[in-house]
Amino acid sequence: MIAKIYEHSFYRGEAYENLRYLTKKIGHRIAGSERVAQAVDWSKGLMEQLAFDKVYLQDVRVPYWDRGSSEEAYILGDAQRLKVLALGGSVATPEEGITAEVIEVELLSDLRKYGENVQGKIVFVNKPWDESLVETGIAYGLNSAQRSRGPAEAAKLGAVAYLFRSLGSGIDDYPHTGATRYVKGIDSIPAMAISAIGANRLHTALEKDPNLKVFLRQHSAWKGEVLSHNVIAEWKGTDHPGQIITIGGHLDSWDVGEGAHDNGTGTMGTLDALRTLMALGYKPKHTIRLVFYMNEENGVHGASQYGLQSKQKGEQLIAAIESDAGGFAPRGFDIKGGPEAVAWIQRSWKPLFEESYWVSRFLPGSPGVDSGVWGKHYPGALMFNFRPDPHRYFDLHHTAKDVFEAVDKRELQSGVAALASLLYLIDTHYEVLPN
């Protein structure tokens, strides 16, 4: 069966062409925007073309943050601009912009030694990516708290703006956006990500002139709450229709690039995994529910609503697969489950993937962001987080480079096959899995 799945995905897969439409005709899809509303309607139409028993929208109220017109940043007296992007959720600068001296640190904790000297300054956090870590997600996690907490920490000491070295492995001139958060009762200050090249340039300039000034201007703002939707399709099980296996990923993206790897590949890939099983004539034992979550990038309201409504209805969510790590060559899955279940999967399923398909990672780990949020209501659910090759993902993640052309068709369809194969194994073997 797995061989048939792989053959079908490679020769007759549709994820790549669906991704082309999503990225080229609709484009980036920040929650609350008109584009994400188009993506919701189009995705629902795609699901309705397949043999699902039910396709519907689940209401989700989401906060809408709008970047506004392009950001500006430059060193005073320097003819060249610094490439920056407002961090998601950031407030705007005054219309005339901000001009101030800069304090550079590697870690937020280093700010304490500056004390009152932070007052009126731009705080520049310049911690390079840790290239020694093969698992790039760990490198991302080590720095991400400085992005999310940084503006609030800097504001406590009287800073007027926050510049953060982009979370990415490449040394290029593409800044990486991403969510930041403010703290109630502390003045909000504008927050920007600066490209790696821009960060290096600013660092060199500060070495020459510690008193130089930088100009910043951005126009971002929250626009209130907007009604949006999770997009859901159900394929009813023959033996255990009341037990539900959830599979999917988030439909929204940041508002730069085209949201191809993050997370067009996750949504179009999981949809195509189910289409592949349908095309092969498979009949599921358990009900399989495809969910395109809304608002993972800046709030996870979609996953929260999904879990809450499922719990209120008394639904049995027994297992989940999430895809939200890009569309590069599949390497395996992280597993959230009991140690006996994980060991059984490693013994019984890993060999089916490892030798012929180069998919060998079956390790205890995170269930994924969306599954992790709704999974709090279902602590006993067995959860899998799809893990493609990690090396290039954070070159593109949250940047203008995350476009359709950055996705390889064969890698994407190989991921579809891995997802469909795992889903088939969960559905056919769930009753014999150890608790």
C-alpha cells in the first residue's frame, strides 16, 4: 500500500499545482486580510471537489494586523538604507519617524548593565544564528524569545524602538518578520527585524562611531477583530466513525513573500495526502478530519477554537498529524505519545519508511503549534509533527523569498506520500498501538 501511495503521489499528485494557484493567484495571507478570505473560499471549493462526507467553515474571530506602507531605516549620513521589516504586532513609529542613538547587545539580559543609558535609545539585539546546530528549529527557538519579548524589555528601560537581527540561517539582505508581544502597562515601542547583512553593516558602523544615529519609520497597526474561519473536511470512518484523526496545517501566512513553504506546502500537502488515499480506493476505519487552521502566525485562534468546540461537543479526537515545517524532502515525524507507543512505532513503522524512502526520523517531540494548542483538551491523543529536511527552511521562513519557485515538486510530493502513508498506518493500526 505504501508503495502504491508513493507511486501515485509522484506520478499523479496535485499538491504542487494547487500550491501554484494558492501562491500565485492569492499570494500571502495574513489573518484577517482579504487575501486570507479568498484562500478560505478557494480551499473550501477544493475540498468540495473530493469525496469528503462533509465540508464546512468554522467561525474564528482573529485580530487583524496591517503592515501599512514599506518600512524605512538608514544610518544618518549613510546613503544606503538598511533592509528591515516590522515585526508582527508592532506599533507604528510617529509619522515623522524616529531618529536616535543605538545601543547594541547580543542578549536581552545584557541591557541591564546599561541602566538609565537605554533611555531614548534604539535597542539593537544582534545575536547571530548558531550554525553549529544541525537541527535549525533549535537554533530558531534559542533566539525567538528575544524577538517576542524584546520590545517590552527594552521599553521598560525607556528605549524608543527595537531592532532585532533576523531569525534565519542565511547571510543575505532579506529581513525575517515574525510575531512580537507587548506587556500591558508598559509603553509599546516600534519593533523591526533587520536583515543579516544590515545587522552586520550596522555593527561595523557602530564600532567606528558608537554615537551614530539611526532613522526608523514604519506604519503598522492593529485593525481590530475580523471574522475568519477554519476550513474543515470530514471523511467518515467505516468501523469507528466517532473516533477522529485530525490532519492539516495553518492556512494563514505572514504578509511578505507568498506563504509557500510556510505554510502553503502544509495545507496543500495534507489535502493531497487524503486525495491520494481516495484515488487508491481506500476506505478509512476512523473518521479523518482535514483542518486548515486560521491565525497560527499571530495568535493561534483557529486551533484554540477547534479544540474548544471539539471538547464542548464531546468529540473523540484520538490522533493528529500536523504539517508546518516546509515542503523540503521528508525526513520523518516527531511523536507526542507514551514511551511504549513511541517504541512500538519505531520498531514497526520506521522500517517501512527508512530503507526505501529515506524517511527515518521517528522520535519523541513536539506535536506542532496548532496541534499543541488544541491538544491541551486531549492529552491522550497520539500526535505526529511532520519533519522535512531542516537545512534551508529558515533561509526562507517569514521572508519575501518564501515563494512558489522555492518549492521543489518532487520533494513536495514525496512529503505528500509520507503523510498519506503515516495516516494509512494510524488508521489501520490504531487499535493495536500500546497506550
